[in-house]
Amino acid sequence: MSLYLYAILNTAELVDLDLLGMNQQPVQFHEIPPFTVVYSEAQQARYLASRAHLLTHETVIEAVMKSVDIDRCVPLPLQFGLVVEDWEEVQKDLFEGHQESLQALLSKLVGKREVGIKLFWERDAELNLALAENQDLLQRRAALMGKTLSLDEAIAIGQGLESALEDRRQHIIDTFLNTLQPFSHEYVEGELLTENMLYNAAFLIDWQREPEFAEAVEALDLKFEQRLRIRYNNFTAPFNFVKLS
């Protein structure tokens, strides 16, 4: 029987969790002291990273987060698609030599949650605003309108526009980060996934401070006059803060 693994816990005091995981298999718990592993029976040797599979993986971990005493335990999420043959393989490859690091990570995450911020903007609209605030650049561009530009002139005006847009982008990022970072223990910046995404970050915060964090995000939305589209995820497992040494 192969096993699909979701997360590791540092407690054996779990409530019954009536939940189906991959391939509609019941989610179960297995103790390997001092840890408990969240798993279900695997029906496949490999799992493709489809949206349905990824969502199931995350849903199971989030359900476990809701079922435990967060002040004593937070699930340590495992990477998607982790299938093992038996518990001996888990003991040998996952726990042996890593017990102290795992316990340190689990202790660090107790009482905390990950929240995520993704910011999107309309580049053309922001560029027009940047031009309106930069009379020198506006005049330079107006002076070149209708002319056949030399290569140097085209490069110069293009660089000026890009620099103005980048300054605006950095101002937005700095404002968000300066406001939100004080609420967090750590933060990590992620990849920009689309052309109009200007910022992507995850913050590790105390569980009880999420309402304050959310209020700060709403205040920032008003500060920028709702020019930005903000995608705020207020509840997720701390995937971005799990790094084994």
C-alpha cells in the first residue's frame, strides 16, 4: 500500500477529521513519535500538478489547521505529490537526521499563519499618472510627438518612461511593505506571475493578528484610491516558511 503524505504535526491529540483526500481516499493520521503524519492511501504512483490535485492537497492541510489547537500545533506542510511505499521509508528518508530541524520548524510555526498579498495594476494608467507628475518628462515626450525619432532619442524617451514607471512601482511596494512588515515575523517575496502583477509576497503573522493585518490592507487600498487590484489570502498553510536546514 503506497501512502500520499500531506503534512507533519508535533502532537498526537487530534480530533476526528471526516475528510477525503487524493482519489477520494479518507485522510488519516499515523504516529511516528514525536510526530504525527497526515496521509491517505495513494492510488497512483505519481500525481500530476493539476488544479484539482493541488486544491485537494491544500484543502486537506487547511482542514487540519482548523481541527487542531493552533496555539499548540501547526501542520508542517509537505511538498505536493509526495508518495512513499511504506512507513519505514518515511522514517528513513524524512525523519532520520532531520528530527531536530523538524521540531524547530514546528515550534516556530506554533500560533502563526501565512497570509498572502498579490498586487495588480494597469501599467498604462499608472504611466499617465507618472507623466502628469513629471513635467520634464512630459515636455520631452510632447516635443518629440510627430517627429521621426533617431535611435538615441527613442531609447532615451523609452528609458525615461520605464524609469518613471519603475519609481512608481517601487513606491507602491515600499508603502505596502513598510505598512505590513511590522505585523509579521517574516516575509518572502514570490515571482510575478502575470505582466500586470507588480508585487507578490507572503507574510508569517501571529494567528490572532489577522484582523489587524486585513484592516491595514484595506487602508492601503483606500490610500491608493483603489487604483490597485489586491488579492489577499488570509488563511493558508505556511508553505513559504518551511525550509529544512
